[in-house]
Amino acid sequence: MSRAQTEIEDMTPRELRADVPALSDAAYFNFGAHGPSPRYVVEAAASSIEDHEFGSGATDPYEHAFGTYDAVRERIAEFVGAEPDEIALTESTTDGITRIAGAIDWDPGDVVVRTDLEHPAGVLPWKRLEREGVEVRVVETKNGRVDREAYAEAVADALLVCFSAITWTHGTRLPVADLVGIADEAGAFTLVDAVQSPGHVPMDVSAWGADAVAAAGHKWVLGPWGAGFLYVDRDAAADLAPRAVGYRSVADPSADEIEYADGAKRFEVGTTTAAAHAGLVEALDAIDAVGLDAIEARIESLTDRLKDGVPDDRLLSPRAYETGLVTIDVDDPEATVERLAEEDIVIRSLPYPDAIRASVHAVCSESEVDRLVEALDAGW
């Protein structure tokens, strides 16, 4: 059992924060980029390496690693509403999206649709495919919202659609199941970037109905870097042939012909450390110990407090609560980030919109939010 399971059955956001060393140094509002890990998450990752590398010489290291992979898939599947055979272990969301892009046989003239709200993870793989004659259509949005009619028109003859569950630009929640349904009617493969969801809001990939969902645990879950995961619907997986292939991708590495492994495991390739994913399991257990309902309720309270201090003409995210991502218009985003850093307040700038973004987690405090509001107010 993990530390969160054995020592803390019911944990509060304050107790979760107390175990994160990095949060003792600054008012941290950048969880949408990186969530610093609790000490025991790092210890779990380190322990995984020790168990693997310091184990008895009679212990098969591959058997040990594969046992860890299986346990991690089961834990992730439980957390996101999937089955273990629908989960592949990746390094990141970008890694997962790229693996899907490389598993489809593209022809010149095929169409990919994305929104103008996507992170580079959901932009660059399709830009690369443009070199092969693939058409990339970009659905323009307004204030972080997708117009359903424009979207439906764009996906009518698309082979694949890629969009985010939560926009990194505005913190809006897109209607995932609705957008998936429209794409399904058009016969398009649906790929969702859900990196901002785990540990932040409840997510159920089965209810979304997408063919694939890429995510990672190094943001709101407070897990280590390198602990990504990819959900692939088992029926959709059967039609995909990843170009990156290795002994973990196939049923029999010694066979004359490639027979891909069943389900999402075909997207795993070769020898990788299980350490980051062992840490992710610990982080997921901690999030569950607090409870997503409690986490989201506190995020809502704190973001309301922040937004109350931001003028209407400066607030680019919805005033009513949707997520903990709050985007704010300032005259010089880069200079503002630097100025706040001098006051031990950590936020980030965005390339689009040209603004700053505060990512408010349940582990933040009211006093830190007030410090941020005061610092922003001094710079209007």
C-alpha cells in the first residue's frame, strides 16, 4: 500500500500541501504547467529504482518492471474510468498525441481538425503531417468557446479531430462528449488532450466516448515528470498500427510478422524506468485521499476570491467558476511574471492570448491569493 493509503485515509488540502517542500518557498500558481510533488511521491519513485536496481541477482528485472507496469495501468484505469488494457504508459501528453499521429496511415488530402486553443502538443504533430499533404483545419474560437456549427462543418470530412478537454489558454471546459459525438457522426477519429484534467476535475473517459485521450500526472496530480498515459478505446486500438514499435508493442517479439499487442499496450515500445509511474500511483492515492469533490470545491472558492480582485476588462477567463486556470490581461506579461517572481509569487505568461495565467490548486491558500491580487492591483 502507498503512504497515502496507509497513513492518511482522509486528507485535507492543507495536509497535502504540508508534504510538498517546494510550496514552502513561494506563493505558487503554476500548476497548469508543473505541480511540485509531495516528498513521499518522490520517495516512491526513488524506491522503485532501488527495488529494481538493488534487488537480488536472482530476481528477473524485466519481470519486476512488467509487474509494476501492470499495477500502474490498473491504478490509472481506475482513476480515469477505463479498463487496464485501454491504458498505455507514456512519458507525457505530447508523447501520447504523437504516438496516435504515427499510428494512422495518412494519405495526401486527409483532413485533421483542431481548435485554435491547442497547446503545441496538439499542434506540432499535425503541422508535421502537412509535409505529407495532410490538410489541417483550425476551428477559430471566441473567449475559449467552440462554436458547434463551425466545428461540425470543419469535421464533416475529417479523418481525425484533436481538441482539449480544458483549454490551457482560458481555462474553459469544452463539452467533450458533445464534440466527440459530432465527430463520431462524421466518422472521424477523436483524440482528446486531457492533461489539465487529472487531479483537477473529475474525468471519466468512458463517458466522454473518445477514441483516445492523452494525459499526464505532472500537473494537478502533483506526480513526477515522465508519468504520462494514453487511453485508447480497445475497438479503436485494433485498427491502429504504431510506427514506433518494440518488444512491449507486440504479442511475440520473435515472430516473423508483427502482431501488435491487444489494446493500448501496442503503444508501449521498449525498456523504460517504471519509477515515474510508481510515483504517479502514490500521487493518485494522495489525490483520492483528499477527494476530487473537496479539491474542486476549494479551487472554486479560491478562484472566486482571485477573480473578485480582477476588473472585468482584465479577466479573460469566465467569471463564473469552470476551472482553476485564470487568465488575466496585463500590459506586459513577461515583465509582470518577472516582477511577481521578485515578490515570491509564481505565475506564467501565455503566448496566446498575450496574457498571464494563474493556476489555482486546492493546496493554495487564501493569503497567497490575496498577495497575488494585491501585487496585480499595484501594476494595473
